[in-house]
Amino acid sequence: MTKKYTGKCLCGDVTYTANGAPIVVAQCHCDACRRLSGTGHTVGAVFVAEAVTLSGKLSEFSYSSDKGAMVTKVFCAHCGSPIYSSNTRMPDHLTLSLGTIDDATGLDIEVVIFERDRPHWDQLGEDVVSFATQPDWKPES
């Protein structure tokens, strides 16, 4: 039986299904991905494009990479969630944003790219306090 992944944007207007296993799951620290995510990296699962079906209104932004490829970032036209990206160097593939997949069980990061650009703060230190959910606290006035 072929594995099937489903996903959606924050508002639910865009949904998708990806059939089969991804080719690779990658974490990227390049400048464009950091700016797209608003944090230190993005994580995406690369699928053969024909294995993915999408529905909903999408918008896109394209730019030229350092290697001269055209990169297109595609996002929900309503809430702005990044859904996938494509690259003219890999025209038959697209990279789904891992955070939009409903159940990403078993999809572990296999490769990190642009690690040289990883910000020093994009890691958890040993002394960082963690909460299982949103804590019940108020900042002191």
C-alpha cells in the first residue's frame, strides 16, 4: 500500500495530498528560507510533482537563486502559509513545507543545506525551559 500524506494551510483554504514517500526531507538555512519562515530555517519534503494534488487559491513569489535557477515559493492566498516551493533545476519535483503536513510521522530530516548560514540562535541550549503546551503565566508589570 502506498503511503499518502495530506496537508493544509493555517486557514484550511488550501489542501493537498502527496502519494508515496518523499525523495528526501531537508532543512534549509539559506537567506531566502529564513526570511520565508521568519525563523532560522525551513523544513521540506521533496516529492515528484505528479504525485501531489492541490486545491485552493494559491499565490506565488519567484526569484533567481545564486546558481541562476528560478525558485518559486507558493503560499495560501488567504492566510499566507507556505505550501510548497519549486526550482527550475528540479522541474519535476516540488518541496512541501513539512509543517503543513497533517501527520509527518516518520519524516525525519535527512539532510541540512546552507548549514554555513545557520544563525547562532537557531538551536536550543541545555538551559532552555520547555513546556508541553502554552504555559499559564503573565508577564510581570
